[in-house]
Amino acid sequence: MGTLYIVATPIGNLEDITLRAVRVLGEVSLIACEDTRHTRKLLDHLGIVTPTTSYHEHNEASKTDELIAKLHAGSDVALVSDAGTPLVSDPGYRIVAAAVAAGISVVPIPGPSAILGALAAAGLPTDSFRFGGFLPPKSAQRRKLLEDLSTESATLVFYEAPHRILDTLEDIDAVLGPRQIALAREITKLHEEFLRGTASEVRAELAARPAVKGEMTLLIGKAKEGSTYSLQSVEDMVAELEGKGVPRMDAIKQVAKARGMGKRDVYRLLTNGS
């Protein structure tokens, strides 16, 4: 029976690949790729001639049985994504689950990860973090998720698309207030950049540019007791949100969540002043 290798590949700089990954990619019988054309560029750069086959979100279900059959027959197969570590916001879960269920050995070949690279250089707490993939594309859903995570005692990590980042930063500011964030753009690439500050500050920096481009990893500092936002009075917090166009009842709900209070308690404070 063969072995399924989960191989991390560069997210930008082609030098960011381990010696072990290069050896495994050269020794396996087949490489399953998210995009064979993209992976072939890397393989050509490394001088690797191993055959490739496509394995992406649109054929993952049908292709899994074919790859499992090859593994059962004794062939070693490597799974790669277009960049970084497979299965992290990329295809691969089906074949790994199927291989485990079939008793096939699954071996990780660790390496580049935008999440860990961004976290290491962000300057935010790293003792605990929570990765949430891509944020919802619509503002209402995004704000709801941010509300749900507002008291999370871990650094929050997300991927975000450049055409949504300004709206996302506006939502973060509205829901979480002046919490420290970091935006990692084009990690390991020629125009690598880290923007740090509050969501409002980072948004202002991006909004002043003629265009916003690049792969982005967004990190939000964990909720802290005694932070600038938590020291604001409930009245000030609600007023700040209302000043940004958030409806009063939505503002009350967001403040209640951020302060760990009931909505009725926040409303009572606003109406009674105590």
C-alpha cells in the first residue's frame, strides 16, 4: 500500500521549500495538484519530472476514489495546493479522510503557511490564535461573525480579498472598536508589506492608495480586559457606533456582546443612566 504525502509548497518566494519536500515530490509516483499548470512551473524550477493530475474543488469528489485506488495499488501520491499547506482553505479533506478510513498512511511534509508567517511577524499575541478562513463576503454576515468573536481571548486570523478589505476594516472598526490589528500583504513576495494599527488607521492608509492589491492575511488582536475599547462607557460605545451609521438597536446588541452584558442591561443603562 502506498503513502499519501501532504506537501507544503512556496506561497511566493520559490526558495521557501524544504529539502524533504523536494525529495518527496521527486520520488512519488504522482502529484495531485490544485492547478497542474501552476504546479508545473514550480516543478520545472526544481527539475522534477513527476507526472501530475488535477485535484481541485470541482473534481475532488470524483477524483478521490481514483487516487485512493492508486494508493491501494502501492503508488505513493503527493498532494499539493497552489501555494502553502494543503487543506488550509484549500481542497484535500476528502482524500485525507478517505485515506485514513482505508488505513493508508498519511504523512505531512510541513513548510510555508501564510497564517503562521503573518502571525510570527504581526506583533500581536501568539500564545493562542483562531483561524477563521475567509470572512463572509456580505457586511451583515461579517459583522455578525465579528460580534460572535468579540470576546475571543485569542488573536483572530483570516484571509481576505483585496476588493473587500476596505469594507471589512470598516466593519471591524464598527464592531470591535480601536483594537490593534495587522494586515499582512503579499507575504514572501516582492512587495511584502505589514500594516499595523487600528482598523481605522489601516483602512485610511489603504484608502489613500490608487489601488489595493495582493494576497492578504488579516490579524485582529485578542479581546483584553482594560483595553481602550473596554474602558469606554457603555453610553460612549453606543454613541460611537451610532455615529458611524449603525442603527441604535444593532449598536446596543454589539456593545452588549463586546462587554459581556445582556441587551436589556445595556438598554437600561442608556435609559436610566445607571
